[in-house]
Amino acid sequence: MSNCSFIITIMSHKKFSRNKQEKIDLIYKTFFTLILKRGYHKTSTNHVAKSAKISIGTIYKYFPKGKEDIIRKYFEESMKNFFERIDLISINNENIREFLNHFILELYKNHLENKGYIIAFRSAIQSDKNLLKSQKEEVFTFFKDMAQKLRKTNESFKQVPEDKLVEMFIIIYNLINAILYHHLSIMEFFDTNEKLVNFLSNLVIFCLNYLRKN
């Protein structure tokens, strides 16, 4: 293969990947917008296809199980993309407060940027018992995988049993997200981000100490 052909092949692949992600993002955006307007149970893949002006086959190409797949894959991608920006391996007893401040601020920004998606996502899983059960399983699996990786690479995590580490991750993740959701979507707890971040950092440190002892 000539250099020219090789470059064309690379560019074509990048264009295909970009177009694929653009379609997936369009499906997410349309799906969650419709949930906010119609509710989860009254939103179908046909509604999504019509509103997004794409074929129903395109939706099932990327989400073979329909609505449930859209919810599941959105959560997986969101978690993966967020935690890829967070350097968990570097945590130690000396830098934990600095790390928590950074982690919570990034999570706050994520909530703020994706507020509509998060409201629609919560609405969907709260309206369907099977979705809620699946969501709990996804959260457990995600943090179990994370705990296993971290215990291999970080001395601080090696000292904590895997099941206890998973439990701590899940409790703290759910606690922070619940408070951020309430603060941004229902009623503000604090008038500045700095106060909110400091409060949550102190709360997480208290929870960590409590969970380690119990």
C-alpha cells in the first residue's frame, strides 16, 4: 500500500468513527429530550428515530436492545469518560483532600454540563424497576473492576479488602451525586462552589473514616 493510500485509509476510518459517534450522540440527545417531555414509558425508539430524522435501523444498529441499551450504554460511556480524567492511582494519605476537591469540582462541572441528561436519566431509572435493578448492577460492576485495578497499582488501596473498597466507592459516589443533583436541580445548599466543594470534601473524609471502622 502506498503512503497516499495509507493516509486515505486512516482519514476514512477517522471520518467513519466521527460520524458514528455523532449519530450516537444525536440518539442520546434526542432520547433524553423526549424523556423530559413525554416520560420514559411514553418514549419509543420510533419517536427517537422520527425526532432525530434517522432510520429506526440506525438506532438498533448501535443499540440492539432499544431503549434499555441506550440507557445502559449512556451510563457506561459517561462513567468511563469521567473517570478517565481522574487520576485515582495517585491518591495517598497526604494528597487526599486535594484530590477530593478536584474530583468533586469535576463531578460538579459534569452535572452542570449534562443537567438535562442527568434529570432524564434519573427519571427513566426511577420509573422502571428493571432499569433500576440493571443500574445498580452496572454501578457495582464498574466499581468492582475499578477496585481490582486500583488494588494492583496503589499501596493505599491494597490495604483495604476488595469488598469493603467497592462498598466505600458506591456509597460515596451515590452520596456525592445525590447532593449535587439536589443542589443543581432542586434547591441550592450553598451560594458558592467553593463552599459546596469544601462541604462535600469534609463529608467524604468523614464517611471514609467511618466506613473503614465499620
